[in-house]
Amino acid sequence: MKWTAQARPADAASTLLAQEVRRAGYYPELVLGTLDVAVAGEEVVVDLVQAETTFDDAVHRHLTVLALTPSRLIIVHADDSPREDGRPGAVATSEAVPISRISSVSLTRGVCEPAAGGGQLTEVTIAICWGAVRRLDLEPATCDDPTCQADHGLTGMTMPDDIVIRVAAGVEGDAALARADRFAQMLSEATARAAARA
């Protein structure tokens, strides 16, 4: 299944995904070509596209695409990668995770006016873990003696940190928020089915 301008995907979900990537406007042919290789002809059931721009010493753009197929979660990241000769460059990376390998899907839903029928959804954060990446947060260890000058080393926590996506209505809009909520629901259903078969 190709997402090039000459050959559009046949199924509706893939067509919508291609439109979302093109709407994001961040090297769509690079992203769609990388996605095409990773999806490997499977049907895309549901997707989530998130563009992000950050400002540091310079403007940095980043695009994340999550595509759920019947058997895998496909993740594509695209980033600016300036070349040594000064010309613009970009890099796209894909990862394909079997649904059966996903160990947890954490969903945080923010609402306004929660007392009014559960409130109106304003943001969704989806954290997906499959054990590929862990984050280590360290801080100096202390003791109960306020006068102690000894070095007690470090203490910290390690936690899974494979991928986290946050979508807020105030930033990306209500339609993007609804897509993120639907993606979270369908991913949760897929992992529940995989767990039941295990």
C-alpha cells in the first residue's frame, strides 16, 4: 500500500491518515514513505498524527504518527536534522510493536466543569509502554539529621517511558482531541483482546 501522490491507499482509514500527515505539512512524502515500509501492507485501523514545534536556540519541528493495524502499533517520528553542509535535512524513524507486547496503556483525560455530567473533555494524554525505554530520575539522597554533611549518594526512580502523546483542545482543537480519544479507546480494545488470547 503506497501513500505517494501517484498511488493513494484504497481503504478509508489509510486515506484519512495520508490527509492528516499532509495537513501537518512536515515533509509528508518522507513520513508517508517511512510509514509505508513499516505498515508493510497491513490495514490501518485507526491513527493519531501530532505535529510539535519547539523553540530553543532555533525552531525545531517534530511529527509523530501512531498507526494501529490488526497486529501491531506502528510509530513514526520525523525530526529536523541539519546537514553538515548547511542544507536542510530530516530523519524519519519507525518502530513496529506487536500488540501482544504492549504491557500498559495509561490514559489521562482532563475535563472542565466536572460536576456537570462528568464534564467536557479538554485534554487527553496517552502513555504506551512495551519495555523498550525506561526513564531514570535521580536526586541527592538525604538523611533525617539536618546537620549532617555526609554524602549519601543518589536516590531515584525508574519508570517506563516508551511514548507519551498529549492532545489538548486549546492547542490542537476539538477534532484532534476527539481523534486522540478514539485512538486511545481502540488501542485499549486491541490490547484487551491480545491479553485475553495470551
